[in-house]
Amino acid sequence: MVATLFPELEGIIFRLLEMISHKIKSERTNIIEILKNIEWSTKFRDDIDRCTAIGVDSSFTVVESRIGMIYVIQGVAIRQSFNRSTIKIEEDSRFYDIGLISVKPSYSNRVIRRSVYKRALSVYAYLLELQSAYNLLAGSSADIVLLDGSLLSFLIQKEFKNLNITINSVGHAKDIEIKYILERKMELIKELDKTTHTVFIAKSSGASFYINNGIYPDIYIFELAKLFRVEPYYKAGYSIPMVIEIDKTLRRFLGIDESCEITFITVAYSRFIDNAPIFQLTFPNKVEADTVGSIFSYIKTLSPSGYPMPLEYPHRISKLARGTIIDVFMKLGIPVISGRELIEL
């Protein structure tokens, strides 16, 4: 049967086009007004002859089984060098683990959602990433360390209150309590930052540090600036950094207490080539604008396509396919719960 449009519907399609056109013009005006309060620098060093960076990323998944929640993690940290003629991987360190996650509430009537297991696993993956980067840095120096994700994601732990969470690790042949993971993670962030510039690079974020009304996330504003080609925000450069104090309100939101030694973070947004996607850069301390500019220059040197190469390779090589993991488990006879059983649960 041939599908058709009513003539009446055809007649109002052009009115939809007019509506969209009006909305785009209105949105562009709003974005330009918002951007007036955000300074964007297109100054960077183009005389960097050589630099070395450590990048790390991982992939993980959880699989429901009749014996508990099984987790799988794999990732890699690399040391990548650049000079005027070549970019090459000098060293890499792969990490991986598999096991069970145990979650027990402190009171019996609490429902444990799957998201709690995934969040606990992400925190454990962050620990392995930080440890792997730290191990590479201990072996040889680097100008910068790049970690995939927002610093706030690495810090947040409010989901774990009133929960006893244990990682039953096969790879490390021991049980690891969530308390140790959270504490060690903080220690490694501080140690990395003491040794060299440590930068957390996020492709997405709902944070509104620059936009006080909270209606639009910062990244959304900068992406619209690219779409509307608002000068100079669609060009390679970075926003003048903002220093955020981790005060009582933010600590409460993150679920961290006074034992966390990170008291300030610095936030900036950047594009590494013209018209490239925007990235959020976060630093676990106070960083001056000149220093952010210098760090941006190093990362830009390592990002000829607009995405940092020290993160691109670990991201690509670490990718886990959940379906493949489930197939392997089923072939080995591990009792994986089926999709229908999950719905019934």
C-alpha cells in the first residue's frame, strides 16, 4: 500500500519550517547574549617541539547471573610522545579484572537497583585507571596526564551511603571494600597532581558552572555556539578558567566529607581545532589562566583531529562488547539470567 499525505497536512509543513527558522533565530540571539559573559581565548603556543602525555581509559560491564552480579573490566594506559615529525606510543600498561560485586544495605527493606552496581563498578574502574596512570608516571616523567571523564564523576560517592559494597576480585584474588576504593582513589588523584599536570577531560556534562541560571548546561551553550558559528567560540581555544570551591553544599551533593583533601577544582572548556566538539577540562586544584593556556597548548598538539590521541587509543582498544561477554559466559556454563527473567525481576 502506498502511503500518502493529506493535502491539508502538506499545506502546513512549510509553516513548520517557518516555526523552526524562527526558533533558531531566537535561540541564536539567546546564546549570543549568554556568551557575552564568557571570555574565550584563542591564544596558544604553536612552538611546542616535543611533549609527552599519559592517557588512560577503560570499559566495563555488569552481567546478572544466578550466583550474583558479575563484572568485567579492561583498560589501558599509554605514554605517548610527540615531536615535530612523529607521534608514537612509547609504553602501554593493560589492566583487567573480573569477579562479583556484593551489595548489602544497612537496613533490610532497601531495594538495590542495577544502577548501584554499575556506579560501584565505575568507581572501581576509576581506581584501576588512576593506578595504571600512576604506575606509568612512576617509571618516567610526562608533561601531562589525561583521564577520560569529569573530575566530579571521579569524586562523587553519595550513592554508597548506608551500603556495604565489596568487589570480589578474581584478578587480584581478594575482596576489596568500597571504602578502600574511595580513599585510595582520592590519594592517587592527589599524588598524580603533585607530580605533573593532571587533567580530566569530559565529552559530556550537565554542569552549569558558567551559566548561573542553570537552564542550559555549559557544554550545550558552547555546542550551540559552534552550530551558530558565533565568533570566537567555534574556533580552537578555551574559556577563561573558573575556580570552584568544594564547600559544604558541594560536598553534600557529592557525598564526600571533610577527609577529602581536594578543596578547589578548576573548570574550563576547550576546542582543540576549529569547529571541533567541546570538551570540559577539570583540574583537582587552583590553576591560573596562563597555566591552563599552557596545558591547552600541549593537549592541542596531541589532538590533530580535535580529540586527544592519548585518550583515543585507550578508548578504542579497551571497548568491551557486553553481548560477547554473555556469549562466553553461556558457553562456559555460567548461569546468566535471560532477558525475560530480568523483566520478571
